[in-house]
Amino acid sequence: MSVAPWRSALENALNFSHSLPESRYFQLATVTPEGNPANRTVVFRGFCQDSDNLQVVTDARSEKVFHLQQTPKAEICWYFSQSREQFRLSGHISLITAEMSQFSTVRNQVWEQLSYQTRLQFFWPYPKRKRSKPETAFNSPPPAMETPPETFVVIIFSPYQVDHLQLKGNPQNRYLYWLEESGNWEWIEVNP
Amino acid sequence: MSVAPWRSALENALNFSHSLPESRYFQLATVTPEGNPANRTVVFRGFCQDSDNLQVVTDARSEKVFHLQQTPKAEICWYFSQSREQFRLSGHISLITAEMSQFSTVRNQVWEQLSYQTRLQFFWPYPKRKRSKPETAFNSPPPAMETPPETFVVIIFSPYQVDHLQLKGNPQNRYLYWLEESGNWEWIEVNP
């Protein structure tokens, strides 16, 4: 399978900023069940094998999971401060939860790539509830770390539109890519 | 008027990162008329005088203006890489357009604070349409720069909830602030 035409620009931006850990963070916007916008920073966990789909991990108890179950769409805003460019990716969402045994291989693979510290967070008390006391609630070693707990969810983001803005240059440069029903990507240069 | 209790934490983050221009950029999520999420990077243009309302500028021809006319709500995600903390601000939106002569003082004040280069962009060809040729379409000096053109819009963002996450520390710290109907801010410490 050939990769999408925006991939090389995105990989270039990632390579150029690879010394900055935050270059792998982006903002994921969702819509709440009430129809309101929501937005948070998440960590890019690579592309799914042989595809243009991006992977993110989340806690099953987090609000974005409830948002995405109702409206399985998101828009990623990924700004690279070093190269001064922005990628906006619009896409469909699939959630890989503990119940979906047919995708357990992918779920296990993503889990294995996480640091010990990141894995520990999936055993922490319920997010966004009143702060648990004492602090040992966060420090107890979990019973097992080899397989992901029920709280571990993988978000698969399948882009159908990419808006690439380069702020360097005067005037700025902007390119719009979109996925045709045929499965091919088209693109056009647009005004910034 | 007293400032909101989350203001000092946000001002600290801004002061700590003041050497980085991108620390004044944040991601603004909106909802499209079709109910889909949208997300883009914008520049913080300060607080409105004597208030906790944030100012952003935009082009009247940009899609976010159409989104906000239909759903006048947004969520800001503001990540500070140096201090490793995130502020998520949920708020109501007011748009100050050229037609709203009763707010022309505010609109003029924000215009005057912009750089020459930023002002020029409001005279560029229509955003996100097929790239205009020749390049002189972007370089013609505008007739007047003293007063803002019709394309210049100020977005006023009035927060009603703030979610402050500090990634430094183990476990992380997270504080939730919300605006009561009385006009007072309440807050609680929550699990990260």
C-alpha cells in the first residue's frame, strides 16, 4: 500500500523536531454529547502498521472515550514550533477496548511500547474525581503489568482530510489534502 | 473586580515561558454546523481590560467564524512545554465584527496592537481558496492600515471552566475551576 502524499511532509516535521519530546504531542478535539467542543493534548503513539492511521492511548474512564463513543470523529491540531508549521487532520475514530478480543494483538503491541511510568497511570484512581488520599492510592504497585488492564484503550484515528500550513515564508504556504471515495488522496495548493 | 483564581497559575506559566513566542499560541476547538470537531492554532492577544476574557483575532472569511456564529462555544487547549502543564478552558464566544459599531473602540485597540505583517494578512486573498496567482496578490500595499478592514474580527472568549494539569510531579496534579451562577469561581483538586 502506498502512503498518503501528506505523510512525507509530516515525517519531515517530526524528524526536524525529533530532539523535542513535545513535538510528538498534539491536540485532539472532540464533540461532547451536548454538542460542545472539547480539546486536550495527547501523545502520538505512531502509525498503525502499513497504514496512515494514527494511534493514541487513553484511559477508558476519561471523558474523551464517552465523547468518541457518541461522535466517533476528531480533529488533530499538530503544531511544530521549530519548523513553524501546522497540520490539521480530520478523521474517523475507532476505539480498541478490552472487550474487543479480535483486536487484542494490536492493543497488546501498543501496551508493550509504553514506558513503565505511563502504564502505571492506568492503575491510578478514577480520573477527574476528587483527589484520592492518601498518596499511596497512586503508588501501589499493580498486580501485573504484562497485559493491559481493562482501563487501557487504543484510539485509532483514520484521517480523511489534512490541512498543512507553513508559516515560514511570505506569503505563507498552505496545502489541502482529501481522501476520495476511491481511496486515493487528492491535493491542492490554497491561500493561507 | 477580582481576577479568577486560575489566573495566577496561567500568568505564572506565561511568565516562565515568556522567551518562547509559541507559548502564546494555543489550540481553539470549535464545532462545525454539521456537528464535527474542528481545531486550529491561534495567537493569544491578551485579556480584555479588567476581565478574565481572552482575546483572539481572526479573518471574517475563515471557517471558524462560521462555526462560532452557529455554535458560540470553544475549548482552548494551552500546553506549556517548558513548565509541562496544560490549561483547558471552556468558554462562550462573542464575535466583534466590523458591523458592531458599539464595540469599535475595542476592535480598534486590538488592531493597533498588531504588527504590520499581521495586519497585512487581512488584505490577502480569500483564505483556503485555490492559491491566487501571481504572488503580487499578497504583496500589494493596502490603501490604509490605520483602521481595521471589514475582514478583521476579534474573538472574545469568556471562560466558564478551567482544567489545570501539571505533569511535573508524580503523581501529577490537577485542579478544576468552574464559574458559579453567582459569578464566583469555585475549585477542587481532582485526580490526574
